[in-house]
Amino acid sequence: PILKGATGALQGIIMGPSISSWLPQFIDDWVVPMTRTLPSMLWMSPQPHDADYWNRELKGRPFIENEETGKHYGLNNYSEFLQDLGAPVLREALESVSSPRNVAPVSLDPMIPTFCAFANDSQTTLRMKFKTAKFTGQTVLEEVPGDGTVTAESMRWCYGWSSSTVKEYKLHAGAGAHVKTATSPAVVKDVVKWLQMFNH
């Protein structure tokens, strides 16, 4: 679950998905601009309506710093960040995607039995800095436990749901833990066991 938002999605908007070095460079050059046109990437990122949560997590520091321009970006200037990044489609979609009036917050209690499973042992980018105004030359400023895409604290929000079963896993999968969670034998076994409770 992304719950309070995936910092990995924010990173993906800037840099695109992680692509193996053996793939031709033109694929990366094609994928990054495309990623910046996908409102779903914006929807998965930390949202302005969760600013109170993220201000506590970040201790008032920005998600993104740009060394060349001297600008810092957080939830209070998301629109400016998307403009500077050169992502007009996402900038136009920001209000529609992030407004609770249009899209229910992912962290909202679903009020039904829910199995919430996630890895908590992969270093996950929380804050980052870029060397140039074009957002190249990334340096990771801070990492925290998570699944390589979503921080563990973001996913732990489901502990507060009214009818949730929460399981955390150490998958030793590095950056791939976000995807591996769904195919991990330990996770699948626990999901099946949880589902069987409703057959009695």
C-alpha cells in the first residue's frame, strides 16, 4: 500500500523507473518524459492533503533540493516544482488528483477487513538533491526503512484502521521489495491463511 504516499513515485517522476544499464539509452530518454505525463504517478506521490503527516516525518525539511537554482521543494510548492521540472500535464492535473473532493485519500480507513502486508527492510529514499536545474546528478540525502519505494512509516498508517491485519516482512530484496512482496511465499502463505478465516 502507498497509504501516505510513495516517495519512490516522486523520484520516478523526476528520473523515470529504474532501468537496467544494458538497455539502450534511448529507452530511458523515452520513458522519463512519458512518466511525467502520468497522473497516476502524481496520485501515488505524497499529497498536499497529507502535509501535516509529512511535515512531521521530514521535520520541516524539503523532499527535493536543487543545487544550481537553490530552490527547495515540498508539499507547499508542489506546483512550482512540476513547472520547474517541465511537467505541465502533471501540473495541470495536480488539483484534480490531490483534492480529497475528487479522489479519496488512499490512507482513508476502508471500514472492511483488510490485510496490510509490506516489507520494512529496504533503504528507501526520503530526501534527495539534484546538481542541475534540469534535475540531473541526483544525490540521496536521506534514506529510511521501507520497501524501496514506500517508506515503512507511510505504510504503517494501516495499523490505525478499524479492521486491519498488519504484517511486516524482512524480504532482503533491496529496491525490488516493493514488487517482490506480492510474490513472496511467506506473504502468500499469510494471505491465504487470513482469507481462510472467512470460510468458517
